[in-house]
Amino acid sequence: MTKKLLMIFKTAGGKTFTMNVDEPKDELTEAEVRTVMDTIIADNIFNTSSGDVVEVKSAGIVTTAEEILI
């Protein structure tokens, strides 16, 4: 089973920008994720094809399981 943290932002151009982090720590809190996302916006770390990241849209942990058939 694998886990990913998906952080989704709105851009200045009105589109979304998604950042994936593989294998986030198990005890990750909303406050920690919010702080990182706010820092990404404040420090203008990413500039996308639809402009700067300007707003937090959402964040979540996605867990996937692989079932080997052969």
C-alpha cells in the first residue's frame, strides 16, 4: 500500500496546481500541511503556466493498494 499527500492550489489564472508528496508521515496534521501550503504561496515558490499559486484549495492523503494478479 502506498500513500501520497496531495496539496491542491488555485493559480492566478484560475486553474489548479497539484503537488504530490510520496509517503507522508503517519502523524501529519492539518496545521502542518496548512503551514507548508501557506509558505509555498507566501514565498512564491512555484510559477505555473497559468500564473503564480495564490490560494489553498484542498489537501488530502490518498492511499492506494496494488493487487498482483500474475
